[in-house]
Amino acid sequence: MSANTTTVNRFFELFGRQHDLDAVEECFAPGAIVHFHDMPAMPYMAYKQVGAMYLGAFPDMGVVIEDQFEAGDKVVTRVVWSGTQTGPLMSIPPTGKPILNNELCVDRMVGGKIAERWQISDSLSLMQQLGVIPAPEGM
């Protein structure tokens, strides 16, 4: 396993299993930028705030790495997040509902650190699982 993949895996361990937002910072290069598919690009510190919001909503959060590969300066990781919403998530009050959320991350690495991340989550499925948006009939 390369240094780049090790760093990305460390991020998922620190955030998704240990819930240690302060330690996660060691995985990111100074000036790192994160792109969510449904938000404007943000600096790492804003990303950390989004992470804190999700950990507050899903304090039992867990993560499983399903697939991962590296090409050049990029590490691509497909994960499944799990948890139970016992805290507020944006304007959504706690539902007590469990979720499984698929996500794809593409990390551009510089010097063994994440310099830029593109993160794509299945937000529609998440909202359906929380009961905010109805699921299609028969699902």
C-alpha cells in the first residue's frame, strides 16, 4: 500500500471510526480544498465543520471501504457510511432512523497528503432513508 492510500485510509479510520476531527487534519495538506457534489468548493476548515455536523447527527457513525484504487496522484475510494440519526442534521430533527449512505471520494495527493477532494454522496437516498423525501412506490 502506498503512502497516498495509507493517508486516505487513515482519514476514514480517524473520521469514520474514531470520530477524531482534530486528528483528521493531519491527513490534509495546507490549503486543501474539498468539492462536494451539492455544495460550493470549501477549504479544509469548513469541511471539518460539515464533518462535525454529521458526527453530531450520527454519533454512532461507521464506515466500510468497499473499493479503492490509486492512479498517479489520485486515490479513488468507494465507501458505505452507516449510523442512526439521533441528532439534528441541518434542519432535519432527529429521526432515530438508521442509514446506509454510499459515497465516492477522489483525492488528489501532494506529498502524501490530501490536497484536493471530490466527494459524491447519495443525498437522495439519505433523505429517503430519513423519511424527508418519500421513496418511490415499491421500494
